[in-house]
Amino acid sequence: MRKLLTLLPAILLTACLTTPDRCPINPSDPTHETFAPALGVDIATMERTELGDYRKDLVVGTGAALTSLATVQIHYSAYLANGTLIDQVIDEPFPLDLNARATVGLADGMLGMSEGGQRLIVVPSQLGLGACDNGPVPGNSTIVYKVELLAIN
């Protein structure tokens, strides 16, 4: 499932570009959404990146800092704004190539993290899974990640 969530957005984006009526583009706007209280999202207290993600350190790491896109080892949970868990890897390190187009929002939100850190990242649909439905994820959905950076490869 996690590999699917990493690769599928690029495939779906291609499909959306060739059949625009199939996936109407109506990008999400986290500043106008209500988030499940359990997610701990308060957009007003989060840093907005140049691309438009929102991030907040939950634990500041003490290891090497992620200063450019790389392959990393992470633990993460991904949620819809309503609190529905859509993916999770917490048992083992998950290798993630932050250079992949499908992870642009997550990668942008992780820049500046240090190993051992934990961060809350809110990714609007245009930087995440896009306009098309993706299994349990409706098109144009904001995704909330809770990420722990274990290692930078």
C-alpha cells in the first residue's frame, strides 16, 4: 500500500491530464478546512513553505539535517483531514526517495528536518495525491502526515 501511495499519484496525474473531465481539479485549501482534533493540526501555528505545505516540528531531531532531496528512512502515518488513517509505517524503517514527483508535498514539508525529529506536515491536494480518487482517498484531498525522520541515506 505504501509503495502504491508513492507511485500512484504520478500515474493518476497522467490520467487526469489526458482526461480532464474524469478528475475535476478543485485543489484543497488547508486554511479553509476543519481537521479532526486528534490530528493536532492548527494551521495558524504552522509554518507555510514556499510551495504551500504547512509544517510543525513535534520533536526537534539532533542528527543530520535534511537540506536537499535524498532517500530517507522514515516512520509515518498519513490521514485525511477528517482523521481517517489512509497509510502507516511504524514497525520498520520505510525507504522513501524524496526526489520522486509523487512525493513533492511530503518532501517539501520534510526539508529542514533533522534525524530523530518528528514533524506534522499538511499537504494540499495539488502537492499530494492530486485531483483523481485514489482508493480510499477522494480526489482533491488534503493529506496530513506525522513523520519521524530516522536516517538520511
